Amino acid sequence: MNDEINDWLSSSVSKEYFELIRFPSIGADPKHLKDCVQCATWLKRWLKQTGAEAELLLGPGYPNPIVYAERKGAEGAPTLLVYGHYDVQPVEPLSAWKTPPFEPTVVGDRIYARGAQDDKGQFFAFLNGVLKSEKKPNLKIILDGQEESESLGLIALLKDPAFRGRIAADVLLVCDTG
């Protein structure tokens, strides 16, 4: 492993990232609802620590929380709406895993764990960068708890004109890509 990777692995950001991906937040499995709520609560607390106002929302009739946060930016800055999701796909069959699915394992310059990429990795990396940047856009953040199973809670919330007004933005960034 090179020095950059070792430095990052000993950083507070990597510790937070590993904590996040340890949540078995399988949104499509009702047996993991408690894990999803714990993950959403962790994200809410983490976002508040960065200076954002954060809350948990529920789409009518859907139990997986949506993390919604806002942070005021510089005067006159554009508003960026960021979408990501903290739920993950099921891990079955467990026999296909070479490492435990919710224990981050570093091999070379890669981290293996369910959600390390899709999607906890993408949104966590982006949010760490933008929240710590000197250029401060206005931010609105949606972290979905059911993206892997149709986002029905978020869809229900989007039917509410008041919620749609809250998420108005100049730019939408979807943090769920390669």
C-alpha cells in the first residue's frame, strides 16, 4: 500500500466512511428496517456535525426514512440538490463473498463491502468534498432509504407540492454513478 492510502486509512474521514458502510441497510428487506433507521440516524447526525440542518422524513405509508438536509451557502451562490441512497442490495448468497459483506476490507487500493460503491461511497465522497470546500453552494441533500426497491417513499413525498417547493434547486446532482 502506498503512503497516500495509508494516510487516508488513518484519517477521520475513512473511520466515518467505514462506520457508514458497516450498516446492513438492506432497504428492501423488512428485517433490516432497524438497520436502515440506524443508518439514517447516523447520517442525520453526521450532516448536522458538518453544519447542515438535517431531518428524517417518511413517505406516507413507507417505513424507510429519507434523510433530508440543507446547508446555506455563500450569498448569491447557486443551490445544488444532491441525491444519493444509503440502502443496499441484499448480500445473498453469502457464499459468494470472499470477505464479510458489511466489514470494510482493504485490498490494495480498493475497499470491499456492500455499499462501498453503490451508493454510500459516491455520496459520502462527494459530500465530504463539497461540505469542506471553501466555495460554498447552497445545498439540499436527499439520501433515500429505498432506491434499491423503487423509492416509493420518496415518490410519495414528491407528490406533495410543499416538499417539491422545499427541494427547488438550480442544479441536480445524482451521486449514484460510476
